Amino acid sequence: MTFYKKTVLFFCLLLCFSFKAVKKNTFFIHFNHYAGNAPFSLGNTYHNALGQPFTVSNFKYYISNVRLQKNDGTFFSCTESFLIDEREEESKRINIHNVPDGTYTAVEFIIGVDSAHNCNGLQAGALDPVNGMFWAWNTGYIFMKIEGLYFSNTNQQKKIEYHIGGYKAPNNSIRKVHLDFKGARAALYSGSAAVFLKADVLQIFTQPKNIDFLLMPSVTELHNATLVADNYADMFSYLDIKNNP
């Protein structure tokens, strides 16, 4: 075999090994909205921790900076932002592409949009202002929006409106979530895996701060935003995982 042929063969083998080493696995995260232990639906009547009845007409939030934790403690990171919208079923399943081979045991993400993307001005995709999640007056993103009606003591319908955002101290409403798979494993080896998470909408209005609709029916700027953010910080929990769904 000539030197030229040997060189070509060497580079072909090197290229093959390179393609073999880079696996394009996909990790799906399904967000399932609940009200307590029952599936959540827009327009249904629910009660907060104080027993006040309310309905929701609009509910959406940002999930960003997803990190998948391997069983050796290392992480794979995705810096993309995803907008989860109750009115758009497809938005409740996000896809993390090009995940390296490995066994994964936990997932992390932030609720909101990190400071870097908040400071980049108007953007496209999930961060496009057309989605109604950008404060023009404050040059920043709304991390969570929930709107609807509550019934007052005189049984009158009144508006509730919570637009939660802010990334600077002391009004930083970004919250980090870490969810362990409780002994289950996402085995990603030339395939895919899906984790199913529960998001309890009622948690937005309770623990550590019970929201009284009569006293605080609206939060649409930085004041009191962190109170609501502290509530939604633990609204997520792990449900199930499936390999190669």
C-alpha cells in the first residue's frame, strides 16, 4: 500500500471514530401541570390555601439553563430558554439535543431568564417579545405570568394578575430547581430518554407566603415579586422517567 493510500485510510478511520464518539442523544422534559393532585385546566375553579376560589385564564413561564447530572456527578448544560405555555400543549415538552452518552440521575434548571439574556435586549424564538413576556418599561423578561379571576367576599369576580420578574438584587426572582430521579436512571446511549415532571400551580400561592387575593390581587412590577418567586421555587417535583420512549 502506498504512503498516499495509507494516509487516506488513516484519516478515514479517524473520521469514522470521531463520528462514532459523538452521539446525538435527545433528552425530553415533560411538564405536567397539576392543581394539587388533580390535572390543572384553564377555566376550572380552584381554591388557594386561604380557601379563596379562583380561576386561571393565562399561565406561562420560562425554563432556562437546563443541566443534566450524570451518575459521576458531572453535568451536561444547555443554555437555551424555553417558554412553557398552558395554552400550547407542545410547549410543555422541551427537547435537549446532542446530549453525550451517559447515565443521568438528576435535572437542574432555573425558573426565569438569566441575567446575560436579560441584558441582551430583544431576542428571537422563545425570548421574542411577541410572546408577551417582555417588560418594555424595565428592559427585562417576565419569568412567570399567571392571570385570572377570584371571587371576593361579596361573590364578585375580580382580576388576579401576577407578572413575576427581576434579576438584580434585592429583587432577584430567578429560582433554581434541582430534581433527583429518585433512584431511576436516564440511560442515554444512541437514543433518547424522557423525564416527566409535575408543576403544582396551587403552590404559586402558598408556602412560604400564603397569598391573600383580597390584599394582594396583583403583582406586576418588582415589589413583592420575590415573595411569589419563593412560592413557585418548589412547585416542581419528579414523576417518572422512560428510556427510549
